[in-house]
Amino acid sequence: KAGVTQTPRYLIKTRGQQVTLSCSPISGHRSVSWYQQTPGQGLQFLFEYFSETQRNKGNFPGRFSGRQFSNSRSEMNVSTLELGDSALYLCASSLVQASYEQYFGPGTRLTVT
Amino acid sequence: TQLLEQSPQFLSIQEGENLTVYCNSSSVFSSLQWYRQEPGEGPVLLVTVVTGGEVKKLKRLTFQFGDARKDSSLHITAAQPGDTGLYLCAGAATSGTYKYIFGTGTRLKVLA
């Protein structure tokens, strides 16, 4: 069974721009969660999507948004990029909503200059 | 706010040595997971512990959940260079809305 895939793997953007990241979950998994990982803050939960609806949300500003499609694929969008948004963005899929067993993709490394 | 503190933060040991990593919180977790993350990759789930006092073994790795479900430990016997990586504990909050919290991480380097 194929794992979680994320595209692109690396991205360089300029402050003020916006970016869209993509995540394809494991086949059959209906929940997708997004995380931000930085050396200073560690792994922090952004939000979770299940059946095309955002079910849970972490403490991030409204510049961070996402959506999920009917095939469970998910996208995350960050608008008006700031230097502090530079991070590894990870998505994780699970079979059910609010699962405590998650399977992570390799991440997208975003650098904001 | 539920936090998970891991110790030590960094660990560099020789191949063949034993080590223990700790994950502590003042809050109760309904379950706790351990992950290992290698550079350039996402975390990989190693184990889930659910019951207070539970012990699980995965080859040379032994995981224990505290009796009060507030802490956990990971013990590695006869460490090998392939064990090198970032070890993360994570827990599901027991109250309020769903929150999945990751620990601060322990970066392990095993030298050949």
C-alpha cells in the first residue's frame, strides 16, 4: 500500500506571497491532519480534515487554511507569508477522525525569504 | 494546556550501550504514541500505549506507560547506528476538543 505523499518536497517563497501544499493520504484513510515543525517550537498541530470538513483546529492565525476533496486529498494554503512561516509542513493520514495513530508523509520544506 | 516534556534533549552514545528516553506531563493522556523521525522524512509510528502500566516491546525497544497515564519511557537495549534519529512522544488530550500534542523530542545519535 502506498504511503502518504506530499508535493512539492521543497519550496522557496518570498515574504508576502502565498503558497499551496498538497497531501495525498494512504488509500482508504479519510482523515488528514497538518502539522508545522520548526526547531524552536517542535511539531504543532494546524488542523484536521475529515469528509471534506475541518473537524479540529490548532492555534494558528487565519492565514493558514486548508481543504479536503472528495477523494480525501488535502491542500493547505498559507497567505501573506512571513519569515517565521519557514518550516517543515507535515501531513498525516488516519483511518478515522481524531485518531491517535497517524501516518506521516515526508513533508514539504518551505523557506520564506 | 497539556504539554509533553522529553528528556534528555540530546543523546550521543556508542554502539552497544543502553539508553532510556523519558516523556513527562502533568496531565493525563488517553493514549500515548512514540515516533521516530529521520532527517528529511516524516515521523514513523513505533508504538501506541493505552493502559496505565502497560509495557510493549518492539525488538530491542521497550515502551512503558506510567500507571497514572501521565508519563512514558522508551528504553533501547544495545543501541545500533540505525537507531539514530529524533524520537517523539505524542498524546491525545483527554478533555475538551481533540488535540494531538507532540513532545519536545529527543535527538539520539549512536556512534559506530
